[in-house]
Amino acid sequence: MSSPPTHSARSHLRRNSLEILQYAKRLQEKYILHPFWDGSSFDKIDEISRVPDVDIVDAGCCKYLLIEVNNCGTAYGQSKLVVRGDASCTYHADILEKLEKQINTKELVLNCKGGGRIQVDPATRTISVYGRSQEFGRADHEKTVEILRKSYPQWTVDLTDDEY
């Protein structure tokens, strides 16, 4: 009779299961939903002015990225920083991939400047920025806070020393 798996073995199995589910989701999006939902029937963003400065969760905690959007098309040389945070994304790279699907990559190029976490509390109207991305490093949180304050002028946006 075999003994039950140890805590570390269960943790390893859970992590592997999550990775397998994420991989299956990507395959499904690429090969099953792709012909119908690849974005080709929708207009992709091709002008830097049409890229929203901020797109984050309405409430809760999520990973975020600070991304530089560069125009390589007709308005070559223009750039701006944008903030993206999505609770449905398991990894920071998923956030970048999601934005890449929304833009015309022949006109706009993305350059990730790092990441962290954002905590949004609509009850107190506060947003906290902290942490770092293991994949992309720590974002310039001061620039992130500056961008968020412009989009949320009635909210308190602050930088905390919290790590996760």
C-alpha cells in the first residue's frame, strides 16, 4: 500500500496542474477559437493615441505591467507608457500577450518596462502599487503611480513597500 503524497509533492502536482491548464487554454485559443476569435474581424488598434493609458481591474489585487508603446508606422518615434493589470492572467507575460493581440503589430511595438502588483479598493477609492515581476523585473512604480493618478484623479494612489 502506498503512502499519501507529502505536502511538497502535492504542491508540485498543483503547480504542474496549473501549468498544464494554462497550456491547454493557450492551445484552445490558438487552434480551436482562433478561426472565429482571432481579432481579424475586429479593428486592431493601430494608432498610439487610441491605446488607453490604463486598463486595470475594478477591484481586488492583480499583477500589472508598465509597458512602453512605440509607433513604428506613419508616426514613427512616438511613444507612451501604459499600465495594464488583469486578474484573469496567471503570469505577467499573459498581460503582455493580451495587449499584443489588441494592437496592430505592424504599426505599434510593445516594450515591457517591468511589473508588480496593484491593489484596487473601490470602497476606500485607493490604489496601491507594489512588488515586482519575476519575468520582467520591477517596474518604475513612481511612473506607474503618476499614470494612475491621471486616470483616477479622485482616488488615492500610492506606492507601498509590500512584497508578495
